[in-house]
Amino acid sequence: MGIPECSSDLLLGALRDNLADLIRAGRLELPVLPDAANQVISASFDEDCDLARLARIIGRDPFMTGHVLRLANSALYCAATPIDSVQQALSRLGLARIREIALLVSCESRVFKVAGFDGQVRELLHHSVAAAAFGQEIARLRRWNADEAFLCGLLHDVGKPVLLQAIVDLKARMGVKARKVLVVPREDIEALATEFHCDVGASLLRSWQLPQHLAEAVRFHHHPKAAPERPQNAALVRIADDLAHLALGTASLCENDLRAHPGNDPPIVLPQEMERLLARRQEIVKVLDSLA
């Protein structure tokens, strides 16, 4: 790790080079799923899953149990009457929803936690849930798999908090070697995380043994036409991503830009469908407020 003695640009360049080397060599530390979440997610892909056994797995982890019940009763899952047990949550929500909740809990507790960047990663989590909600709605319009679309939206930016933590750690190690505190502007750290987040997010999904087409959608969501197998999934995520930014007031695009979205070629969302999605912005923001 060479540590330049002069300009901040050179320091940033050295940080970027070291980060790129870690990613290229597969030595970037990726967060692991909590044991209970790992078992829940693995079991949820089995159509013959024993719900009673799955309830016991969740019930052995008080943290997971509490968050499953919290989210199952949130506006995100529109519980008509209170859900007061894990078994009831499994019966009423089904395996796909429990898988979503297990991943959301894991993201909240393991991934979207970076000391010094609390506000940024909380905004990232809110944005990701909004993108998941919009992705699910787009998939329903197309009669595609809405559960997978929700996961793609939820996890599309998961590489960013992973990279923020990696950059903070790498900067600290470089500072120890240089015997001084290295100062890198926060906006430069965030820009580095953005630069590499698609590849790192896809690597994280693969390490969690999620289906390859989900990892592909995460990797190519900014360049859907480059996706080798399912470009339509990546295009859906790109549109959901921008709709989420617009809903949360963090968009560089306006409504008219969304109506003529470059990711919507060939059409994923028809004009009248885009109007319906745009009209749902306030409703989705209220759902996010219920998760706080």
C-alpha cells in the first residue's frame, strides 16, 4: 500500500487503487448472513419446507423473532389484523415474504451499519426499500415474479454500505502504515463506494448463495442492456431505482424524465402504467415511515 506524501488527489488515487486490488483479488471482506437468516433464506427456496421447523429456527433467535413480527405488522406487508406469532406470520405471509423479511433484517443489522456514516446508510436503506416496493409494482404490471423484483430492488445498492465500511477500514490501515491520520473528504469516500457498488453488490449476493439472476440484476442495474441473460430484470431495477429517488426527493431526474426513461427501451412500463407508479409515491413514503 503506497502512501503518497503530497496532494489529496494522490491520496485518493492510492486509496482507490488499493480498493480495486482488494476487489479484483476477491479479498474484500463481505458481511455474512446471521445464522438464523441464512437458514431461513435457504429453507424458503424449498417448496417442501416444513413451516413448523422454520418457525422453530426463527424462534430460537430472539432478535430475528422480534424483527420478523415488527416487519410482518408494518404497512409494508399490509397486515389486516395483528400478527402475534412467528407461526402466524409464516402461515399468513408465506415463504417468499418471510425470505424478504429475513434479508431486510440482515441488511438492517449487518450491512447498513457503518460508523460515521449512520445518516447515509439509513437513507440508503430507505431508498432500497422504496426501490423494492416500486420493483414489485412494476413486476405485477408485467405479470413477472414480484417476489424476485422486490429482492432485486431491496439489494440493488447493497454494495454501497459494504464498500463504505471497506474504505473506512482501508483508510485506517493506510494511516497506521503512514503513522498519521489520513483525511479523505466524505464525498470522495461516497463516490468511491458508488463507483464499485454494482460489482461488489453482485459478489455479496453470490456469497449469500442467492440465485444468479438476482446477482445479475444488481450488477447491471445501471447498464441493463449489458446483462447477458435477463436484461429486463436489470431494466426493471433501474426504473425502480429512479422512481425511489424521485419519491424520496433525492432524484436528479424529474417526472418527465421518468416518463421518457432511457431504461424503458424496449418498454418495461407503458405510459399509463408510469402515471400509476408516479401517483403511488406518497403511499410508498408512508410505508417507509412505518418501518422507522
